[in-house]
Amino acid sequence: MFIIFIYYWDDIHNRVSLTWKFPLYFDFLDVKLRKIRGEVVLLNFTLSNLAVCIVLTADASMEKWVSTPQFTVSSDFESPLVVCGFQRSGTTALASAIASSGCFENFGEVFQTAGNPRLHVSFFKFVQDKNISLASVADYDGAYDVLKGYIEFLYSSANDGVPLVPLFDIKVNYIRALAPFYSYPSEKPFVLQFLQSFPANFLFVWRRDLVDQVLSEEIARQVGVWHDLTMDDIGERTISVDLDAVSQRVKLIVDAENLFADWMPATKRCFHICYEDMFAGDDLNSEVVSFVEERYSFKAVEGMRPRIMKNMGEKSEMIANYDRIRESLLEISSPDHRKLLKIKNL
């Protein structure tokens, strides 16, 4: 009896895997055989216009040689909560509000390389401390082992004393920080594949007003203040924004949003929340609270509130060419181009 692992890519570029077990018969197949490792044989052939790779082995322990890892992490671990979104979409405020419940260990932006107050538990610091080389994550097996090791490291950090559920803030811009060398540009990111197979629970954050989103980033970069900004921080300076630069950024965000709409649809484990609807006054949106409470079987004693506040002041008062920028970006940021606006939570 042989075990066959089949991998191919469907019409939306998702990796699909099938596993069959059956007696080995080759008479009806026009195949090319090549022994690649131990008792593993690689067969390549075409089936219904799909390029198919089959790995056969008589020993299930040889699964580690399959190109895509079987994502498994100890069942002793409770599913982490992952806040995922774009720069200036409110992920930091959301994560801090959830952490205020006292049930989560907020590790912040785990793939950020600087500016993270918890940099000592960041992925960047982890690979430095473990002397992990770039070559060690070149293939799927190596990348899988490194990411699994990092997640286990975070769990051990979160369970130092009172056991808490790990909470990660992963920006879309960082989600490809770890990936095998060989992949397709439109393929679901390796880190996302791993976390979805864990399985993690997700809060996916996006912003309805894309123009305000990119302008918020421009203000933060030029002023050097990312949270709790006031007009006093602006002072007498005049902020002018490069139209071409922000236009390109809006296009990149829309393209990325549409990919993530396919990769992270609303499910029982993935809740979509818009920045503009995230808070009711100072308290976190009740639907988000319910999602978190149901997934982790607890009841928040008080309303969940962020440790950072919404930036003060109107962008139209901070940016000299605000009206021209907004008018110019209306078309490319139109809801007609954005799949996320059509997604409904379960």
C-alpha cells in the first residue's frame, strides 16, 4: 500500500492538496519516474490541463519530504488571536483594546524590525538569538520548522505565570517576512497558510476611507508621531503630500485588499471589521467583542478599550494640498474596485 500526495494550483492560485492511499499500479499511467530521496518516487504528468506532482512512499514518516508541509502544532496550544490589517487601519488600537480584557498576551507587531516596545519577543530578535540563517528557510520544510519554533517560543512567553492567549498584530506589509524562496507572487503568503492551518482566529481590519488612510501615514511619517497625535505635534509646520506617491500607495492597497478578500474570507474563525465601525465611543464594537468572547469562552467584565486614542485634528487643517489630493484619489479608491466592501460576516 502506498500513500500518494498530490499538489496542484487551482484557478485562483491556491495550493490544493489531495491524499490518496491505494495499491500501486502503473500500467495505465504514462509517467516519468525519478527516485529523489530514500523510498520516495516523483511522478510528473498532466491531468486535465493541470500540472500534477505526485510523491509516493510506503512509509508515512516520509511526509517531511513533501514540498508543502503538513501544518501541525501541539494540540496543547489554544488558538492564537491574530489581528491582521494594513498600515494605519487601526490594528494597534484594536489589539490593545482586546488585550485590556486581561485574557490575552499582546505581542504587538511580531514581524516589525524596529519601534516595537516588545522587540525582545519579535521574530527579528528570535532569528538573531537562534542564529537562524537565510538558507535554513529556503524550502518549505525549513520555513515551517522556523515558524513553528517561533510560535512555540511566543506561547512559552505568554504562559510565564498566568496562562494567556497569544495575540499578534500582523501588518499585511510584513506578512511575507518569512517564506520559502520558491512561490508565486499571487500565492497565499506562507505565514498566513500556517496560521490558518493552526488554526488561529483572525480579526481582519480595513479602512473604508482609503484617502484618509494613506494621508494618516503621510502625517505620521512627516511629524514622527504615530499615535495620540494632536495639533500641538503639528505646530507651525506645513505638510505637503506627493500626489504620485500616495496614488501609487492607494493602488497597491486596493490590489492587496482584493487578494486578502480571497485569502481571508469571513468565516467562523475570521471576522472582518472596518476602522470606521471599530469603536462605539470609547468601547470596542460589540460584534467584535462577541466574536472574541465566543471563540475563547470568556465574558468581558467591562468594555474593551484601547490604550491609545484616535488622533486629534482634521487632516484638512494639517495638509496644505488636502483638497487636491482627495479629489484626485476618489476614482482609484472607489468602492467599485474593492472586494472587501462586499464581504459580510457570518
